Amino acid sequence: MSNIKFKIKKGDTVLVIAGDDKGKKGRVLEIITDKNRAVVEGINMVSKHTKPNAKHPQGGIIKQEASLNISNLMLVDGAGNPTRVGRRLGEKNKLVRFAKTTGEEIK
């Protein structure tokens, strides 16, 4: 397990800045820290061929999100604009993320 701290977290809204889905926005569903990747809702959709099972009795082709590199994502601030992320001491001497463009705290 790596101790890398990412500036993007699960639940954040991000903008794709490179690749086939460039310009699309989505919500982060999962962060894969050891591979520097993230799964974003509705982005990088792939077709997965499945055999019939209890969950999908018919089997067939299922569309699902594949992971993409975290370097191809940029956080979107409250106003809907892409921004870089910084960290600073907030209340109670705790590190908080903030938007570099506006300076406001990211919840």
C-alpha cells in the first residue's frame, strides 16, 4: 500500500483534460491509489462480455466505467470551473484543500 496523497477524492466532481472523453465532467466513484488511477461516473465506458450468472441471468455485453489516470483529471470548484488544488492549514490546525483559482475551501 502506498502513502501517496491525492488532491482528488471519492465523490469529487472532476473534468477530464486528456483522452477520448476530454471536456466531460463526472463524479469520482473510486480512487485506486497503488495504480494512480480513478473511476469516474459515465467516463471511459468499456464493453464487458459476461457469462450468465445470478446477477445477469441473460449474460451478454455490459457497459461499465474503466479507470483512467489521475493526471488526466482536474477538480471542478463550486462554480463549475476547473481548478488546481492546494493545501493549507484551516481551522483547528487541520489541513484543508482549497481551489487555487478562487482561494475558497473545498468541502
